[in-house]
Amino acid sequence: MTLADLPTPCALLDEARLAHNINRMQQRLNALGVRLRPHVKTAKCIAVAQRQRAAGACGITVSTLKEAEQFFAAGFDDILYAVCIAPPKLAAARALRERGCRLVVVVDSVAAAAAITGSGHAFEVLIEIDSDGHRAGVLPESALLLDIGRTLHEGGALLRGVMTHAGASYECRTPEALQAMAEQERSRCVRAADRLRAAGLPCPVVSVGSTPTALSAVHLQGVTEVRAGVYVFQDLVMAGVGVASRDEMALSVLATVIGHQEDKGWVLVDAGWMAMSRDRGTHDHAVDWGYGAVCREDGTPLGDYLMSGANQEHGIVTRRDGVVAADLATQFPIGTRLRILPNHACATAAQFSQYEVLAIDGSVQAWPRFNGW
Amino acid sequence: MTLADLPTPCALLDEARLAHNINRMQQRLNALGVRLRPHVKTAKCIAVAQRQRAAGACGITVSTLKEAEQFFAAGFDDILYAVCIAPPKLAAARALRERGCRLVVVVDSVAAAAAITGSGHAFEVLIEIDSDGHRAGVLPESALLLDIGRTLHEGGALLRGVMTHAGASYECRTPEALQAMAEQERSRCVRAADRLRAAGLPCPVVSVGSTPTALSAVHLQGVTEVRAGVYVFQDLVMAGVGVASRDEMALSVLATVIGHQEDKGWVLVDAGWMAMSRDRGTHDHAVDWGYGAVCREDGTPLGDYLMSGANQEHGIVTRRDGVVAADLATQFPIGTRLRILPNHACATAAQFSQYEVLAIDGSVQAWPRFNGW
């Protein structure tokens, strides 16, 4: 198989860029003296995670129990399930642990902590810390932090520490803001760990991370591991945040031109929102890429062109400046193939069941991914 | 299986509402004297299409060749592939036809028409008409229409007629605007058919449709068939357009409460954008539902609550009025299950590999769906 053999739309993965991204993050965190626990929710692909492990990653992070089950079946046994667990999911989590998977779960409430201690199984647990007001977690200075810690520890659960995710880093736009957010994520999570320890509670693990903060932190004192996901593919959102360059974007959607509306300057392609996803993550960026940035089939960027609109199976490619090129149908004849770089690789990848992995020698092989719960 | 046994998140399908929606559309088009060719891209589910056929549907519409292949394998042999075909896909289309599938393809360019006539196979073809400036198609008054018709007919293809889709109907907000758009869709497509016939070209099929226009047309003179897709599930976008009521929405995502941020009035659930999709189709409606409208587990609407934010596996449920309820954790304790009605059923359904179909007697069975290309 080569690029020319691929039916469209498909999810094209540039193997050299993937390898670059994996090495870049691993080397950065090696230099900072912390472990990397990649978040496999981005790729949901065994072959990708194997490359992350080979580069030095220590365990994985998952966002669903299905990910835990699939990766455990593929030989990954050190897994952090980084979404606060709903009590009805404890039975499935316990079953994984009893099969030999070192699955660590997360809570941010006394209710969930009590469900864990009441389960009759000695779960390993992290407490989620809210370091940025973005989502879940308890505040590092809260009484609740110690209440949860005591509920777990005194109830027989294995309290392993704290974790946080500074999702607000996606709103940063300057290196200074990113460094400040990374320091906020680090310092608040370390503070929570210190408070647990001061209360006599165990806290060996201090886990932080997001791709923007992981690529921006100046130091990570007190942190034991970093989690990051989308760095493995990179995308237009990460470029807008300032932590990825165009030639680091490993994932694109290969599409074929199916028509034109020449009067309007539209090129229609066979990749719509079903292929790109509905993610419009750059909508509030300085450069809004619509549904994606357009490149030639060989990957050369066509800087003037973006996917400005999308229906389920139609993408509308136009010039950013609105100029209607007179020679559109000549420039992009029907059958022309284009690569579309996505806003958000996690969302776009999820629209596909496999990656078409393009090697440096031009050969292509399929790597399966999974979806669902 | 009953509702209580389902793991979350999952795609819940209310069988009675599904049956209502199928019957409503079929009876309406029966009364208007035209055939219904449902667009199966919404559900991508054999069991759903079988119910549409049993109610009187005549053939199906697909948006991908994979849909054509899957539905043909399940016994559907009258299929319109309603996206302008890319010439590289002709071989797969031909293979289906040679296996006995009456697959009709669509073009809107002389280049694609020439690729069809040059293929050596007598394809059946419709010409796509642009009735609303929304997407693909040729203008009904254009010289291009006749050029394409002659290229097909004189080149040995079987010109079957014209088709259009007034996607601009999604922008309508009043019955008057919807009726006017339905009449525009009808009259422009019929006009294109008349011009082909006046030029001595065959045009037995005049195919129009979208859910909003199909549910709004006053008459359909000159039309032979109507295509519509999302009516089968209905959703918040169709409600905002004015062609669906809340108790017609057959699809929802069942979710479990996993936490709270009480100070902010947030309830966190285990359905994020991976479950709901990134579709924000109501963002410019009079009522913006965020990522979805919240109901109790039994389907009772909680009118004050919507999913105002979403991460990959986290949904943030808040009150529309911004009031921070003092008793949030009591009102929605961890483990509480909620149904979230989606903005756009086509996009949300595509995040799942099966529907959990809830019958009137409370039993649940799984109906598989497929995704991908």
C-alpha cells in the first residue's frame, strides 16, 4: 500500500512526525526528572502506546474503562483511570485489578471515597485536585481534601496521592501565560500533597499534566509524573496555543475533491464533519481554521486554504481571504487529493476505526484504533 | 435487560418515539402523494431502516459507499448515493451494481459525468441541483445542467433525473419560512427537470428533501420522491427549527453523575463531547442548549438544566439561569442517572456502535449501528 492506494476519507498518520512528538515529550520530561504517563485517549491505539512505552513512558493514563480493558489485554498493566469513578463502575474496575491490572482510580468526593471503601476491595486511589477552576477536583486548601484522604485511608483504601489537569492551559496564548499555568498546576498539586502528608496521610504520587503545561513547565519540583495526550499527534489547537508547529502535526484527513461552486470560490471534498468531527477548537483563536487547514496530498501546506464549512460528508474548502480564484477547477480538478489538518486530533481521530500510517519510505500500513465505552 | 442495567454513557433509543417519527413522516408523504426514500446516514442501523421500509419507504438514501454496501448486504437493493461521486469511487459503485444493487449515483459536473460515461458501465445517474446556494449542485437555469445531461445521455449513462437538498432549511425559524423554503426546493428542482425534458433528455425522477422541508411542504407537485434523515430520531436542532417537539426526540445519551462543583452550581456527568459529539447546532438558536438538554433517567425533562460545557469524558450540567442551587449534591447525588437530549442526532449517534432500544414494556435490546467509510 502507498498513499495513492488509500480510499478517502481516511485518517492519515505521519510516522516520522509521530516519532518526533513522542521523543520530544519524553526527552523534555526526562530532562525535568519526572516520569511520563501518556494519556492514550488521543490515539486509542496499541501500536502508538507501544512506541510511547519504548521511548520511556512509565504506564499509561486512560479516560474510560474500555481503554483500560483494551490496553491491559495488550500488555499494559500500569494504568491510571483519570476520570472520577462513578460507583457503578467499581465492579468492572475491581475485575480488572483482580486479573492483575494495576488500575488506579480517582475521586473528588467523600461519597465516591466511601463507595470505594465500602466495596470490600483495597483500591489504589488518587484524589483529584482542582488547580484551575476548569473541571473536577477539590481545592488544595480545602477541608474536603483531608476529609476524602481520611475516608480513603481509614477505610482501607490505598491512598496513593493526588492528580490534577490544568485544562485551562488551552486558553493560554503566550509562553509566559503557559509557564505561569504550568507553575500553578504544579504548585497547587504539590501543595495538596503537602497538606495530606502533614495530616499523616500517604501521598507518594503527585501527578499533573496537559500537553500545553507539559511542554512549558520550567521545573516540576515535587511532581512525580506528568500526563499528556494530544502531544502525540499535535493539531491546530496546540499550534494556536503555541506548543506545536505545523510540521509536527502527525494526523490529517485525506480527502478527494468531488466538485466546485466556482462563482463562490468553493472546492467541495468528500470529508465533512463526520470525518473532521464537529470540533471547532480554533474558533476563538487568532487564526480560525474552520474545520481544518488544507495541504496538498504530499503534505505541503496550502496556507491560503481552509475548510470553512462542513456538512456530514461534504467539506467546503475556500481561500481565507475570500478571493474567488478564477481557475479553481483547474487548480483543484475533481479527483485531486488533499490533506486536511484537524483542529483537535482527539476528536478527529475518534471518527475513524484505523490509522493509515505513512512511513518515510512511502509505504502505508493500517494501525487499528477503537472507540466507544 | 432494563434501563437500570445499562452502563453509561450509552445511546438510548426510545422505540415508541422512533415508531411515531417513522409513521408521522410516512403518513405525511403518503398524503402528499410522493414516495419517501429515507436517508439512513442518521441511524446507520439495519433495524431502523427495516422499520422505515415496513412503514412504506421506497428505497433508501446513503451518504457513503460503506452505507450502500452494508444496507445492500442486509437486503436493501434500491439505493441512492446522494453525494457527488468522486471518480476513484466508481469502481466500488460498479461492483455493487454488478452484484445486483440498484445503486444510483449523483454528479454536478461535466468532469464527473465524463468519468461515468468513460467507465464502460451504464450507471444510473441523477444530476444534483442547487436549490438554495447551500452546498453542491448546478443552478436550475444554468447551461451546465444541460451540458451534464447531454454528456451523460449521449455517453451511454442512464440519466434518471434530478435531486436537490435544501440544507438552508435548517436556518429557517418560522412555519412561513419553512413553507417558502420547501416551495423553493420543490419549484427549482421541478424547473430543472422541465428544462432537461424540454431538451429531449429523460428525467423520470425528481428527488427533493430535508427533514424541515419534508415536514413543511404544502404540496409537492412534480416531485416523485422525498429524502429525509434526522426525522427518524429528531433532536434539539429540529425543535429549534420548529419541526419537532420535545416528546418526539427518540435519541438520548444516558449518563451518570460523577461529581459536583457546588460553589459553581456544576453537576459533572460521565458523558462528555466524546458521547454527545462536538455538535453545537443550537448555538445560534433562540434557545441554546449547549451540548444537550437534561432529563431525569425516566425521560422527564429538567427544563432548567443543560449541559453547558464538555470535556472528552466529562459533561458539565448547570442551570440555564445561572442560579447556584444550594442542594445540588442532594438533588443529583453521585450515581444519579440522567438522559441528555442531543443537539444533532446524526452527530451524537455516530459516537456509538449500538443503540440501547427501550421498549414500552421497559425491556432494552441492543441494535448495532456502523460507522466509518
